[in-house]
Amino acid sequence: MPVDGVAVTAIGVAVIRARETEREDRLYSDPLAREFVTAAEAGFDAERWARMEALADQFYPGRTIGVRLVDERFGEAIEAGCRQIVLLGAGLDTRAYRMDLPSDVHVYEIDLPELFAFKEPVLAAAHATPTCPRHVIVADLGGDWRKTLLDSGFDPSVPTYWVDEGSLGYLNNDWNQRVVRTLTELSAPGSRFGTGRLLVDPDAPQYRDLRTFVAGDSATEPLPRPRPDDFDVERWLDELGWNTEFRSWNDMTAHLDRPSTPLDPRIGNIAAVRR
Ligand SMILES: C[S@@+](CC[C@H](N)C(=O)[O-])C[C@H]1O[C@@H](n2cnc3c(N)ncnc32)[C@H](O)[C@@H]1O
């Protein structure tokens, strides 16, 4: 079980999804999230688990709405003909189980070995069954994940929806750009990719707390920080061969029955479709 390092962030998101699922006015339902949380808590000491819960409190309002928005993008991508979905840094995502996806849609979950060493036994103990073919891709996105994905049956001629939900972080970091170059090469026309435009202040207290928590006893910071430049993601994606459309957070959340603090209108999602 990951108790520190980047994989631990996946447990924090499961805490958020479990809380949302237990609300009467829930934005989505993810019953397996509670299974992960219960299993994870047993492996943490009380002080570290309390810090995990406190971090989940800080990120909850925005992050839980974000889960619902990605659920909606899933529906749009399938409707538009995508028959492969690749979760980049899948974490404890259970959309292959909870969203009643059609049986001709293949879901590929990419994440680190320590994540799946925790996730798969919990799913097995819960007797969870996906509604569509699900492929576990144990790989480091900073390494050669392309071959592992192709070897597992991924077909580059089929339109694909690539999901970055809180895993790539900042596309102005070199390794993230390598990931996007690779997925571009693997994308048939009509494929979709979405990434956030966050304008995050890396020194805001919740991001500082998150980095310290994830670092654990390690002296180095495993989470990427944005580089202080004005990298233009949309122009870069356009040069790679993607049409992009920006949707502001405020517009994307307007239809939800959940108060959300209006944000800077430059914050939102860049939706890209491969030409
Ligand atoms: C904040 S979690 C988000 C997980 C999931 N997308 C969700 O929303 O629940 C980030 C995930 O990215 C994974 N990750 C981070 N760096 C990675 C890398 N280099 N290769 C593969 N996975 C990575 C972590 O293990 C973790 O599961």
C-alpha cells in the first residue's frame, strides 16, 4: 500500500469520492471508493491518516465537482465514437465499474506498480466486475509506457479518449510534454484529450501541505511544480495536430446544483480533438 510518494495522492481522491457518494445530493456514485478508503486507513498510522483527511477537506469542493465533469466528458467522448479510453495516472478510478460503459469500450488504466499492488486486491475482495473490458497497464508515464500499452491490445487506429485527471499536473514540464507527444502519435483522427488550465499558486498552503505529505520521509519533492514561464498549451497542442476549445470552470459548473465559488475565468479545461 502506498503511504507516501505520488501514488498516495490517489488515496486522497478516493477519500473525496467516498464522501461524495455518501451525500444525499451526490454528484456521482462510486461505491468502491469506500472499500479503498477502509483498506487504506488500516495501513496508515493515526497521525498520517488525520493529515490525509485534512488534505481531502481542503481539496474536496473543487475536486469532487471535477470528478463529475470528467464523468460528463466520458459520455461525450463515447457519444462521439471513442471506443478506447486511457486513464493517465488512473489511481483508484472505478469508471470501468460504476458508469455502465458499453461493452465495446476498452478502458486502459495506466499507473505505477505500487498503486495496482493496492488496488487490484481490494477490487478482487469486493468481487467487483467491470461492465466493459478493463486493462491494467503497470507503467511509469515518465518511461516507455507506449510499448506496454500497445502490447496489451491498444489499437492506435481506433479513436481514443485520453484522460488526464489530476495526474500530469503542468504541461510546461518536460516529461508531461513527452507524454502528450506520445499519446498524439497514438491518436487516430477524432481522438480526444483534455487537460486543465489551472493557474495554481504552488505556494498556496494546500499545495505546500500536499507536497510535504507526499514527500513523506524523502528529502526530494516528488510532485512537479510549474515552471515560471508563459507556456501556451493551446498553441502547442494546435501545432501537434489538435483542435482545442477552452471551457471555463464557471461555465462548466453552471448547470450543477452545487455552489461553487466563481473562479478566475481563465481557469478551466482545454478540450482537444485530434485532426
Ligand atoms: C492525484 S492522483 C489522481 C488519480 C486519478 N486520476 C483520480 O482522479 O482519482 C495521481 C495519480 O497519478 C499517478 N502517477 C503519478 N506519476 C505517475 C507516473 N510517472 N507514472 C504513472 N502514474 C503516475 C499516481 O500514482 C496517482 O495514482
